[in-house]
Amino acid sequence: MQVRSKPIKLPEKTPVSNTALIIKDKVVVGDDWTVLRLAEGETPEGVAVPAGKIIVPLKVWQAQRAALQGRKELGVWFASDERPEELKDELKNDPAPFQVIAVDFPKFADGRGYSIAYNLRARLGYTGELRAVGDVLRDQLFYMQRVGFNAFAVRADKNIHDALKGLTDFSEKYQSSWDEKNPLFRRAKRETVVTRD
Amino acid sequence: MYRYDQYDHLIVKERVAQYRDQVRRRLSDELIEDEFRILRLQNGLYLQRHAYMLRIAVPYGLLASRQVRMFAHIARKYDRGYGHFTTRQNIQFNWIKLEESPDILAELATVEMHAIQTSGNCIRNTTSDELAGVAADEIVDPRPYAELIREWSTFHPEFAYLPRKFKIAISGSEQDRAATAVHDIGLHVIKNDAGEVGFRVLVGGGMGRTPILGSQIRDFLPWKHAMSYLEAILRVYNQYGRRDNIYKARIKILVKAIGPEEFARQVEEEWQHIKDGPSTLTEEELQRVANYFTEPAYETLPATDAEYERLKAEDKGFANWIKRNVKQHKVPGYAAAILSLKKTGVPPGDITADQLDFVADLADRYSFSELRVTHEQNLVLADVKQSELYALWKEAKAHGLATPNIGLLTDIICCPGGDFCSLANAKSIPIAQAIAERFDNIDFQHDIGDIELNISGCINACGHHHVGNIGILGVDKDGAEWYQVSLGGAQGNTSSIGKIIGPSFSAHQMPTVIDRLLQVYVKQRIEDERFIDTVRRIGITPFKDFVYASPIKTDQVTGEDACV
């Protein structure tokens, strides 16, 4: 049987706002953060940031820093074409300057977010919640977890309990990343297998 | 050769389970095709014109006879009785059912094989020299490093969704037989003046729409740093490679855009953060892997065998085969024998289930149960006793695997083309067959000598047409299939990209086009000059002038040619 492409029913705007449930630290939990996305015509300088638990675009944080700085409940999210070094100063003296940092996956096949996450953790020392938002699906969660994400706002049309299974697809891995600081050859005693057929 | 330990087995087993569940979710519509496509591609499953194609990884081209028998079994049970070896030293099967693909992977796992990352925008199967470990001109055996790269790149979490596919080739000999210059990363294993092993690193080579030879970004990288340095290259590419245009997404475009010096600088900067970290290879780890590639139990033999010399002198067919298909071995009394998969009338690289079983037997009886796949789509028995070459030749000949044409006109590199591939603009196999039939005379081929004729059915260049001495590219013009010809491409130590000679030709004109090119060569060559050397000496103009001097009539105008 051949499976032909079916019409894609992607939501018009990826519904990361008002996500009721997310995966955090390997369990499904309720969540009341809102991701602020700029609508057409809105600018980072001009957009009004609502009160409450809100994750703002990096550019909004940079443009409205003076006003936002005092907020207790604030998160910042990276677009996939932004570099983690943009938060270098914030992270210099505080390993968790925001309650959450999110990285957006505009499409799940856009892999830039993996390097952003890795460098936020490994290079810049971020220790707080690192959340994947956008086109976040079960079959990428294992890799996302490896590079440093600990929270996943799974796309709203997918079953989040099903997606949770993606975190345990593999029980071993060869190479180092954020989750395993040592590659397999430094962790395990691997002996040369001698097999004669 | 490398054998799985409990970790390799575990990872591959878990992959089969993961993939089986992905197929289940696709069949139950939990996954839509646009989501599933990318997942199945990372497992080598393509949807082609007629059915699914499954590409199985042959790490750096090395096979054990039991693995080859598994291919025969898969060909019979799940396909139509044959398989196809590719230019990435892999094998693919063209008539696969989606529902059965997880079972095929489960069967492959029993012989320590998989289809991981044989497609998709990830790090593909690392290719290497088919004569690794036996070549007389070898500096360092590249196989342990190729295996270390295989493990490092398998399910690398950060580099599974790159801007585009990513191919690494590694060579450790004087002669580059791994086409390293046309890879995203080309590695040459070398020794420095102090005798230490390291890599010369090329980056940004590639074919496709924009053929470019790789640029050297490091002349000596100590081997211990291989993984962290590769990681740095990939991290720069993952972040800065273009994602807005599929044709400009390969690393070669990034390297070209910012220049090799700037790219090298960015890699260096990235590398400084991870250099000497836990990814640094250890002597123990290299030794663990190198232990799998120790020499087999060679006998002490005289450098030449009298009986072999006698047979070579008496039997012209045998002598022809020795001349073209047998390569020098580093151990006295041994040779590497190439089994040609380029018999006229058979699509290049194709092999039947019976032939697969047969070559597995040959490997068991003549070559320590191992085989290698070449990126020219032939098979190698790397450790044959000189005294047994005659018997091997007789047997191989009886099974259509001893065409004495390695490196000759009919040893054509050819992609599956429009007969199978949904990307193709034009068929490639019938062109290869028509040319092979026209020049089937082996004496003529031996007279022409070394020549590389490469055919791709589309600009993706799976048939390596850019680096063919003669390159043929299938193009689509108003719905009809046409063929563009280039001259002067080459692989190896003096790699070059071919130049297009002029307007394209119809399928039926192609054998005559080749004939005219060869006529110019025969007329112009000086003594033993190879085709490529004549092209380099006199340029493409004399060839071009002669090919287009008079119209090429076609005897029969049928099929695609009848379309206007």
C-alpha cells in the first residue's frame, strides 16, 4: 500500500498561546504561561505586553527592557534565526534571569533550535526552564531533551500523553550532548567483541 | 570488520521499535504524510514512482557474507528478486511495501545492519576507500575513524534536522578513491612529520546544481579532536546554512558565500569552546575500534605465483580481467579483485538475489568472508590469493560478474533515473545500456583505456556526472527527455568539474555523441595518454566542434523522441 499525502490541516497560527498542558521534567502538567507573538503591524517597541505570566519575543525584551525588567513572571522566546549569544549579558551574572526561556520551532524540520538550546545550556550556562514551543511533536522530543530542553509545549492538536512516550524512545546514546556530558566510550566499558562465524 | 556490542544492538533494536510505531501511527492516520515523510526519510524509505524504495546503510562500504545473504533474502521475500548498489556504497531495494518495512529492519538488525540516516537532512552514511586496509598506497587505515564517525553521527541529537543532507567521506591513501573533494566534509587521514596521525579537512564540496570542489580548512587536525571538530563544523552549518531555498541549503553554498577562510574562522571559534572536552577521543577508544580492523590470517606467500603467471600469459580473457579488475595488495601473494556489476544489458549496480548469494559464497571461499562496495557501484573481494584468482575468475564469469571493464567506458556510474526515481527529469539506465551495447567490444574498450562515464537523471547528480570525464545529465525540455554532455570532470587527487559542451541531445543521439567524442580522442591522443589528459591538454573545443559538425541522425524516432 502506498500512503499518499493528505491535505494538511495545520492550525492557521500555531496555538502555543493558552496551552493548557505541557510536558515538564518528564510529566504532563498544567501550564498558564502565554506566548506573545507579534501580530502583523506590531513592533517590538510598540507592542503592549499584557500583565501575567507571559513569554515575550527576544526582540520585545530587548526593546522594552526598562519596562519589563521588574516583572517577576516573565519569559523570553527565541525565534529559530536568533542566536543565544543575544542573552549573553543577562546570563553573565544570573544563570536563570527569566522564569522560562523558550525556543520556537516554526516547523519541526527546522533544526536551528537544537543548537540554540545546546549553546544556551552549555556555553551560556542557563539553568532555568527551557521550553520548546511551536511545531513540537512526539518524534522530536528525544532529541530536544538531549540538547537541553526540559519543557515541551506539544502542538495543541496532538495528544500530549502520547507525545510523552517520545522521551523514552532510546535508552542509550553514543555521543555527548547536554543530557550526557560524556560520550558512551567514557561512560561504559566497551570491549572488542570477538565473534567468529 | 566491526561487530556490534550490546550497545549497538540495543540502539538498533530500539530504532526498529521506534520506526515500527511510526509506521503504525501513519497507517492509523495519527501521523499525516507531511509529518511521516521526514521520519521515514531518516530511515531511508523513499516513495518513488511505483513503490517505496528502502536504502540500507553499508557503513563505509564494508560487508560480511552473512549480511550479503540477508540482502538476497530481502530481495526474494520483500522485493522483486534484486537490489541496487549505490554511489554511497549502500544498497537499495525498489519494490518495498510500507507495512513490511519494519519487518525488514528487524531482519537486518539480526545481521547488525540498519537504514538509519540513509536519507533526510542529516549526517548520511560515511563513505570510504574500498581498498581500505589492503591498498598498497595506504598511509593510515581509515576504517576505525569511519566507524568512530558512524557512532558519533548516529542519532546525533543536534544535527538531525540540518538545512540539507550532509555527507562525509574519508580516505587514508596516496590516491583518493573516496571522492573526498565532492563531499560536504572530506577527510584525509595523514601523518605529520612527527609520525602522528591526523586529518586534512576539506569542507564544502558537492555536486548537484552547484558543483564545487571542497576547500581545505585545516591541514592537520590531530585524530583525538576529530569529533569535537566535526561538531563545530556541523554547529556552524546548522545555525547559518540557508533554509529558505533547498537548492542553496548545502554547506558548500555557505562556505562559498562567506569564503573558506571566514568559515574556517567561525569553526575555529566554535571549536575553542568544546576542544579538549569529553568528546576528545582516547587511545583506548581508538584501540577498541581498531581491534576490529586487524589483518586477517594472511599466509606467507611468494610475491608472484608461477602458475598464475602462466595462465595470465595463455588466456587473454583472464589477462584482460587481471589488467582491469584486479588491484595491487599490500601483502605479497594477495590481490583485490573487483566484481563488475556493469555487464552490458544490466542496469549499473543492479544485482540479483542469486548473484548476492553467489558473491557471499565467493567471499567465504576466497576472501575471509568479507566484501566491499565501491562508490562506482561494483563489489570488491579484497583479500584473494593470487594463486586462486584464476578459479575465482572462472566462477565469477559463469555468473556474469567478471566483465573486464573496471575503469573503462562501460563501467558507467548511473543513478536509477526516471525508471524509478520520482525526482528524475529523464531516464538514465536506458542511456547507459544503449552506450554499453554500442561499445560492447572489449578490445575497443581496452584500447580506449581509462575513462569515466557518469550519468545522472537530474541535477541532484546521484550519478556523479559533474566528475565524469564524460558526464551526461538528463534534462527536461517541454516534457521531453534530453541529455546535456559535459567533458573534463574527474574524481580523485586531481578532481575537476566537467564543462558543458553545448546544446543537449535526444536519447537516440547519445551513443553517436559518445562515438564522436572518442574519435576525437583517438585522433588526438599522444601515446598512452588517458582520455582525461587529452581533454585537459587540448581543451573541450576540438571535441565540441566535431560533435556538432554535422547533424546526428537517429535511426528510429520512438517513445520520448517522438514527442516534440
